[in-house]
Amino acid sequence: RKIDKPEHPRNALVSDIGRLEAEYTAASMLDNISEAKINQFLRGITENMESLSREALKDFLTNVIGQVSLDPATHVCQINYRIGINLGGKVASPRGFEPLLPG
């Protein structure tokens, strides 16, 4: 029991470390996205959109577009989209227990 008691906070810390590493990896990937890469991606999408079935196109747009807002006064449309980043199922590498020191 004495060993199991500190194991719960340790597991929570290991889980937090894994989550933070995944967030850091995702943020690093976003830092590498340039306007040229986005334009290349969008050109690829537009070239392939016509070949998609109506249902596949709906599914695709549903996954890419987060929100669309239209200002009725100015007729300005804003499209917020999502960029999915595949982390490849990476998880935190096993390490020894290293206590977090206040920084």
C-alpha cells in the first residue's frame, strides 16, 4: 500500500508529461507551416475536389471547416478551418521518475 499510494500522483505526472510532449510536437509542426506550404496544400485540394463524390466532399469539408461566419451588414465571410496533425500515435518514451522542480 505504501508503494501504491505515491504511484497515483506519479502516473498523473507521467500522463501530463506525455500530453505536454504531444502538444509541444504539434506546436512545433505548426511553426514549420509556411504560406507556400498552405498554398501548395490548397492547390492539391482544388485539383482533387472535382473527383470526389458529393458525400466524400461533404465529409471532407466537415472535417476541415471549423466555423463559417457571415456579417450581414458588410457581407464579409470568415472561414475558420482546422489543420489536423497526425502525430503518428507517438507517446511519451518511458523514463525513470524525475521529480518536477519548481522553476
